[in-house]
Amino acid sequence: MRKYAPLASALALIVAAGTVHGLWTGRWSTADPLAEPAARLAALPANFGDWQGEEQTLDAKQQERAGIAGYVLRRYQNRRGGEQVTLFLLCGLPGPVSVHTPDVCYEGSGFARAGAVGEYRAGDAAFQVAEFREQNTPVPARLRVYWSWSADGTWQAPRFPRWTFARATVLYKLYAVRRTLRDDIADDTVPAFLAALMPELQKALFEATAPEASR
């Protein structure tokens, strides 16, 4: 489990980084609009296609400070090839959720970005994608991180998400992270994962009947 400590630290920074912005904008006035959207996260299956998920957790105080109404954090493994992808899906008000992207947060947790931020599409869903290399370690890990936002079922990857989602009531944010020790991280692991994930995500978050827990 020790090898995942840098990844966990980076995810923790992503969570915590939105706190100051959320408090500054004063958007923590009520959790009521977030109850049902957060409850829908539980409908995302832990297993789908060839992927089997293992639950992970965030620190409860950190989650509260960041104003996260709900989240899913899982490490998925492919049953056939053994490849792993970490999924971090969170829900909250658009103020804190729309800011502090991985290209900022990972660089503050011992990783340096390798190359420019690119774009990727999984069907109708748009993602930003970037690679990071771990610093100051004999065997540096490399990460490929994909991220996107959605307020209404359309997954977008705008350069200025704060303005794009300024009028949204609730916002979801998705990260898919591939970790490897190889210098050449180019493979089809995350695209294959996203291809299987997105239909399940749409059903859980935007098509399913409101969960009993949110009524």
C-alpha cells in the first residue's frame, strides 16, 4: 500500500484546495440542494464490465472542510489484464468543485508535470489529460490523469470551469488516474476504463430514479 501514498496525498490536496475558495464565495449556506445528487453516487456499481473496484476513503474532516457533499474513491482493477485505474468522483457546489485542477495540485505533492495539458474524448464526454512524474525518488512513479466536470449529464473539460459552471446548482467532478513505474505511460488502460465507466456513470447520476436515501 505504501506505493500509493503519493497518489493519496495528491488526491487529498485536490480535496483541500477548494476550501478557501468555497469559504470566500460564501456558497456553503445550505446542503439541501446537494442531498439527492450526492446520494446518487451510491448507485455507481463497484463492478462493471471487466473492472472490479476496491473502496478507498478520504479523511472525514478534510471532506467537511472542502464542502464535498459526497464522493466515490475506488481503485479499479481489470479482471483480465490486471491494469489498475483510480477513480475519484465528487459532488458539491460549483465554487469549490470547479477550481484547483490536478495540473496544479499534483505539482504541490511531489510530482512535476511532464508536457502540456491535452484533451481526450470518450464518446460525448470531454476530458483534460496530463502526465506527471514523481520527484526526488530513486524509482519515480508516473501518472496519467484525466479529469472532467458535469452539472447536467454533459461531461465537459473547459479551460475556465469556474465561469462555465458559474450558474450551476450542483457540480460533479471526475478524475481517472493511471499509475505506472514505466517511462512510457502511453497505453489504452484509461480509455478502456472510461469507455466502460461512462454509461454506468450516466445511469447512476442522471438517469436513475432518485435514491431512497435522498427522499
